Amino acid sequence: MIRTLLFCFLALAAMSNPLLAAVPCGDAMACRVKDGDYRIELPKDGDIRGAYVFFHGYKSSAELQMRQRPLVDTTLSHHLAYVAVDGIDGSWSFPHSAHPGRDEKTFIADVLDDLRHRYGFTADKTVIGGFSIGASMAWYTACQQGEKAVAMITFSGVFWDPLPKAKDCVADVPPIIHFHGTADQTFPLAGRALSANFHQGNAYDSIAILRVRAKCNVKGAKTITLDGIKCDDVPDCIRGDSVMCIHNGGHEARADMLDAGLTAIGFPR
């Protein structure tokens, strides 16, 4: 009984103070922050060089995301911890989303702070990413607090309409690798209307916004190949290249794409 009460006290304290890393988490136990939680798996060999912080797709959860073993295992093979952040009711509350609610900017800042205090994952060791609506969450995170990540690797999701202006984003937009399929009907490259009030954004217009903000050299664009996919690589951005990879598949986040993306941004380091 005393142990149970002590654990509850520490858990509540950790929720209000990220400096308290005394409450253990990982494996089957979620890591709590003020307004939610995340799950984490560390490389088993102890050679840990950073973290890939992933925002799940619609109707998923951090717990379900940890079962996506190809993505998890690929991340671990690059000496990165795999971090699955938990949305609310399977969704995210970024600007103009169909699911308003939690202050995601503050919540995600708390998650990143907790990862720094608890595991030592500073910005230069943190890659953000996501799939579908979770990729959209990653894009807004890059726009709003991109200085807290070293890079972003996303799949099949971008900004929503009305798109942010370049001036709405921080100048420290991280290097980007985004994968999107021409056959994606769930989040098409051109975007789509979900209702009269909610509209997925155009992928090309979305990346153009971040490229403008990061002062990328659009005229210097070149073609590279990642995982057999031809990608548009725009160099000379403030912090690194902006890469858009258009494949002929559908709505998907594949481990081989992630492997190529992590290799391209230089992990392991």
C-alpha cells in the first residue's frame, strides 16, 4: 500500500515537473507529462544516439504504434530510441484540424522537454516524424518549434487549409524528408475537403512554405534517389536540405523508406 501511494505521488510530481525523472517508464509503461503521455523503446545494445519521435495516424495510439515493428525495429537499428507520442481519441489538435482540443504545441514541448531531462535527447539528437494526420502534426511542430529537432522524416501528411504563411513559422525549420504517394486517396498530394470546414492541404504548396521560410535555394534543386524513389532535393536551406520523395504507392509509411531517410540525414552518427 505504501509503495503504491509513493508511486502515485511520484507520478503526479513528474507530470507537473519534468525534472523529476524518478518515475520509471518504457516497455509497457507510458511516460507521463502534464497533458498526456508517450511510449518509448530503446536500442537493446545500449548504443543510443538519439530519438525518432513519431506522431501516429488517425484512430491509432502510442500503444498501437509500438506494435508497428518494422518502423520500430528500423529506428532501433539506427541507434535511435523509438518514441510514439499519444494523441487524444486517435487524433491531433493542430491548427484547422477537425479535432480541436488539447494545446498540442505545449504538450509536444513538454514531451520533448521530458525526453531531454529523462534520457538526454537534446535537439541535436531528436528527429521528429509521423504518418498521415500524425505527419501533419509533425509539420506543425516543425513550423512552430522546429529548433527543437535536428530533422523531420514524415509520410503521407502535410499542412491543412488554410495553410500557414511562411512568416508564421520559425526560421529554424529543420531539414525535411517527406514521402508521399501519387495513389494516396486518404491524403492526396493535392489535398482534399473532408467537409465544408476542414480541408487537407496541398503537399507541394506546404513544402514550398517551409522552403521559403528556411531560405532554401530552389533554383539549385537536384534529383536524388532514396529507397529507389526519385526525390526533389532543394539545398542551401538555413539548417539543411528540404527533400520531397514522390512514389507511386498509396497511403503508407514503410520501413525501407524510413531506413533510407535516417541514412540520408546521417543517423547513426
